[in-house]
Amino acid sequence: INISGNVKTVDKVIRREVRVDEGDEYSASKIQKSKKRLEDLQYFETVDINQKPEPDKKTVDLDVNVKEKATGFLTIGGGYSSIDNLIGMVDVTQTNLFGKGYSLTLRGELGGRSSYYTIAFRDPWFLDKPLLFGINLYRQKREYVNYTRDATGLSLTFGKRYKEEWSASITYDIEQSNVINVEEDADTIIKDMQGKLLTSSVTFQIINDTRDSYIDPTTGRRYSLSLTTAGLGGDTGFWKSLLDLGWYIPIFEESTLHLRGRLGMSDTLLGKKYPLYERFYIGGPDTIRGVGYGEAGPKDSKNEPIGAKRAIIFNIEYLFPIVAEMKLKGLIFVDMGKGYNEGEKFGSDIKYTSGFGFRWFSPLGPVKIDYGINLNKKEGESKSKIEFGFGSFF
């Protein structure tokens, strides 16, 4: 296996993504998988793996040639969100720090209702082994309808890959939140959060991923199961679990059917507080498109979302190419789901939406635009929503 074309990237960063080792049996599928894994790193403009058979020796040499591209980005932008109104953003990211595959991000967002600042470091091959190490320091402030939350937190993540398709991780998160500006006529459930709350939590996650690409998958599946527990130390106590199942099924030429289902369950733990901001908010661009943030879930006496302890979500998407050379795709979708608290029958009164959208896999990252229509609108709910996003897709 010969590596060439890498000027900045260290040889081992490329070699560790190649799914065959020198001396292994020949495997066309593993060679193709190697090409996909190298492309998914987003370090290279092109990745070519040329096979050079030597019949006399019954061997094949692989020449892996890459053409590097810029992996450091300074992004200054703005936009509009139905949740945060006007948003300004500055992001400095290096995804291949020192050519060793490290990722470092400094990001700041300032919106009409929120602000978020973070510095995050990630090493996907900690100690040159298939171990993940990540650290994230953040500060967040958000104005809700009946209160304001100001939080500072630190999280540490360790993970490990198992064979080709499995990975597991554990994350410890400690966060100090201060809930202020609670309205005098707010519901009791909101007033109970007032003041400082320290949350100490541990999250376990296991993932099975067979997708052919992380960036633009067309076939395969992604299953994940996570469990968060908080209460050993701190002022809050709760458990929260999320089962997330997704399938990508090729349909016709270059078009894909994407099916996704999520089931979330949670409750209080050790008799401590379960903050509203830790609960499931169903409705919005990443859950049920076409309705507002949290609208497909429990609400307070003022008809404002307060989050759910249980949730169910289904998404169906049909994606098709519009301009293949530009990596521009269109899609039509149907979303279904609801969030529930005590006293509500789980699975009842499901919210249905439908609409269309676009996906552009631009050189600076994926861009998505979705327009959703609320098919069973109730009083106080949005009739339709248009959402714009820049970043990873679900």
C-alpha cells in the first residue's frame, strides 16, 4: 500500500482509514470502503486508489493518491431562525490540526433570544488507537417565554470502535445553570427551576452504522441507543433514553428513501428536579418540520412549550438528484410525532406534517432548506414553517 499526494496530512492518518492491511487477502469491497472513508474525512479534494496486479506473485499493490484541500475554515455569517430570530455566527475550525486528524473548533453565536460560545477538541485516534477523546467547554444563554437560562458547562467524551460497524462512548457533563427572569404568573413547574441548578450527568451511547457515506448516504442503516443519568451530585436528578433507528434504501437511479424512527423516554430520579430545558422538545427542523419548536408536545397554561418526558417521532424522506454535478438534491417528506407528559396517553393525538426541501452538499458543508405544512393544525399552532440550516443532516 503506497500513499502519495499528502503534503500536510501525516501518512498514518490516511493509512489507518484503509480497510486492508499489507499481506491481507484481496477484497474489492474493502478497497471501495477505504475510498469512502477517506472521502468522508473531508481532508481531500480527490481520492484515487489504483490497483496494480502482479500475476506472477499473485499480489496486488494499491497506490492511494490524494489531493489535499483546505481544512481550516473561518466562517462569518448570519441568518434567521424561528427559534432565535436574527442570528450572527463566527466559527473558526481546523478539522486536520497539525495534519494529525485532530479537530479544533472555536465558535460563537449571538441571536435575538440566545447566545452560545464553545471551544471543542476532538481526537478520533487517541493514543494512535481506535479510541475517541473529546473535550468541550461551553457557555449558553437562552431567553424562553417565561424564563431565561444562563449555563456554563464542560463535557469529556471517551469512545471506542468495534470492528467496522459498531462504536460505543461515554460522556461526562457538568453544567451550572442559572434560571432567572421567571414571570410572576408563570406555572409552578417553571417557578420550581428558579435559581442555580448544578447538573452532573453521564451519557452512555452505542451506535451501529453501515451507511456507505457519512456525508451523503444512499444505502445502509444507522442505529443508536443512548442513556443519560443525572443525580449523583448536583441539584438535578433524571434519566433519559433515546432509541434512534434510520435506514437508507436506494430507489431508482441515484434516488434514496430515508426512513427514521425515534423513541424517547425519561423521568425524574432520586426525588430531584428534572429541568424543563433537559426534556424532549418535539416540533421544529430536526423533529417535526412544519410546526414551531416544541409545538408538538406539552404546553403550559399560556400555551407555550414546556418539553416532554416521552416522545415518538417518524420521518419519511424521498431524496432525488436535481443537478448531480453540483451535488444538489431535492426531497419530499412526511413527519409524524408527539411529545407527552403525565396524564397523556402515549401514542395519541399524533401530529402530521408534510413538505419539500433541498439539500446542497457545498464545498463548505451541507446546506438544507425545508418547507413543511401542518396537516392537522390546532388553535395556537403554526400553519407552516420554512427552515434553513447549515451543518450536519439527520
